Amino acid sequence: MQQLALRWKSLGVKVGFVPTMGYLHAGHLSLVREARQRVGKRGVVVVSIYVNPTQFAPTEDLAKYPRDLKRDLKLCRAEGADVIFTPSDVEMYPGKAAGYYSTYVVEETLGRVMEGASRPTHFRGVTTVVAKLFNIVLPDVSVFGQKDFQQAAIIQRMVADLNFPVKIVIAPTHREADGLAMSSRNKFLDAEQRSQAVILSHALQAAKAAVAKKSISAAKLKSDLQAFFTAAPLGHLDYVEFFDPKTLQPVTQVKRGAQMALAVYFGKTRLIDNAQL
Ligand code: AMP
């Protein structure tokens, strides 16, 4: 893959890159379209499909994470992606099992809150694998989803801090008809959980409406939303936060333009969503 990328570089071919963990849905495909837009017909679009073990904690769903490479390849082809990069664990982390892998990329500020607080080793795995993928694919542009808002902010920070010569594009969240953000993990929801999962986007809408005309204290808005969640008894709120979209620092007073993010468990399935209010 890297040799191919070096060859593209020498020929002046622009490279657009969409890193994913596969089990693709319309949200992923919108990123592929965005990448194509950015590099044009003469550029190449690379999609990576790799379920990265270092971003899963031992207690998390690495083994169970949904996979369907055949279907993914079909979807990528139909969307006009040029190269699908599907490395194995041994290729990505050679020597890891034998203890010969010891270099990680750690962003030290933005990754401490929200997802980082709930999943302490998660972002270290994400920044490490994305840095590795950037060094392998050598993209000019890489597209990430707003669905993983904190992840996108951390990648942008990593790229700025470590001088990666890549432009990061953040694409909007693709949703099901009822508002549920598309996610590979939605397939784990049973019918009852699926119908209640719409509470995440409803909560974002409710908060948006609540701050449309006046600001509200974060504490009051949180307690209002906790009450709101009684409408989805199968959901267990992991966190809801209000913060500055640039710094990710929590705000005590929530006004229009603040970012809201939340994580909710339905059984063992953990769903996240976010929006600017
Ligand atoms: P994943 O396969 O979950 O690691 O996601 C790969 C990329 O797709 C990440 O940049 C995600 O933020 C993005 N993504 C996931 N779900 C959506 C969605 N519903 N809409 C837009 N982008 C998404």
C-alpha cells in the first residue's frame, strides 16, 4: 500500500482517504463521496477497513464487532472507491504478540473527557492507528465523520501538533429516517431497543429547542434530560456533556452554539451522538 502511495505521489496523483472499521453503512459511503469530491476524477480514493484492536479495551466488543468484508467491498466498488486497504493485525502490529511493538501516539488534553473518560485507552489506539494509516496511505485529504466528534477533534489536533501533511475534512452525521445516527453497532439492537434508541437524537433536539432563545445552566439541562430519558427505560445514560466545540472544555452555562454529546447503553451496546445546539 505504501509503495503504491509513493508511486501516486511521484505522479502527482491526489489521494483521498477514508479510514473505517468496516461493516459499512450509508454514513461511511457519504465520506467516500466527500473524498471523491475533494480529489476529483483524476485522484484516487482509498478506503481502509480495519478493526483496530488497540482502540478496544479487553472488556469491549472487539471479537464481536460486526464484519462483512464481501459486502463492504461491493459497497465500496459501487461508490467508486479505487483501493480498499484491508491490513491484518500482523501487518499493522508486527511483533506485537511477541512484545516488540512499543510506540503509541497520545493526544494529552482533548482525549481526557467524555469518550476518553469512559474508555481510557480508546483514543491512544485511535491516534496510533490513524497515524500509522496516514504514513502508509500518504493521503492529501482524509475524511472523518462528525458522528465521532471528539475523535475528529483529536485527529485534527494530532495532525496540527505532529505536522502531518494532510487536510482533515469533517462530514455531517448520516441518520436513519427516525433520526438515529447510523452506526455499525446499531445491528446489535433488538426491536425494542432500536425503537427506544431514537431517544439520543430526540435529546439533542430537545436541548436545541431549550437553548434556542435563552441560555440554561448545564446542571439544569442535564437533570431535565435525565427526566427525558424515562421515555426510554431500556437506555442507560453513560454521560451527557455540554462543551465548547473548539476546546471540548465543558460549559457551565449552555447557549446556542454549544456542542452537546451523549453516550447511552442499550444492554451491552453503547451508542453515541452529538450536535451543535
Ligand atoms: P467506524 O467504522 O465506526 O470507525 O467509522 C469510520 C468513519 O465513519 C469515522 O470517521 C466515523 O466518524 C464515520 N461515521 C460513522 N458513522 C457515521 C455516520 N452515521 N455519519 C457520518 N459518518 C459516520
